[in-house]
Amino acid sequence: MKYNVTMIDEYGDENLIKSGLTESQAKTEARKIAGKTENQVYIEWSRSSDNQHGYLNPDGNNSITGKPWPSKEISAAASALGKIKSEKKATAARENGKKGGRPKSIKYQ
């Protein structure tokens, strides 16, 4: 499967940024471009074996409807909100620590 990174500009025109990428290359490129612009960035995919196409969304799901990759404004806001300290977050972290902490990520091949 090949992936393309596209951007919708302020006029609503779709612009192909890079094509023929692997999934990891497309994710890297989409994050890089979305971090530098306020325009919407998407990852599109196509599969020649059955002529299917769709989008790779930021949550990792493939879909026929695309969701834009987070822009620099959204990323900055999420980062700022994540840095806020509260007693509720501290309590939750202590409870998770008692249970062994964050689960190990499992990579499927």
C-alpha cells in the first residue's frame, strides 16, 4: 500500500505534498507539515490489488473519511493542557504506579 500526504489550502484546494510513501514515512511527513501550517493535512492511501482508497487518520485507523492531522495550534494547546498539574492527575498517577505503571506497548507484525 502506498501513502500520499495532501494539504487543503486556505482556498479549499487540495495539494499533493508527497506521494509513494510508506506508512511511517507518511506519518512523519504529515506531522512535520501539520506542525508548520494552519492548513489541513491528510494522509491518503491506495491499494492497487483491489483499487481501494481511503485515509490514514491520526488515531491510527484507516477510514474512507479523513480526519486532518493536528495543526501547530492544536498541538500547542494540547501540550499546554497536558502540562497542567492537578491533585486529581497526581492521585491517578500514584494509583497507576501501584498497579505496575503504564502497560508495555505491544507491537504486532
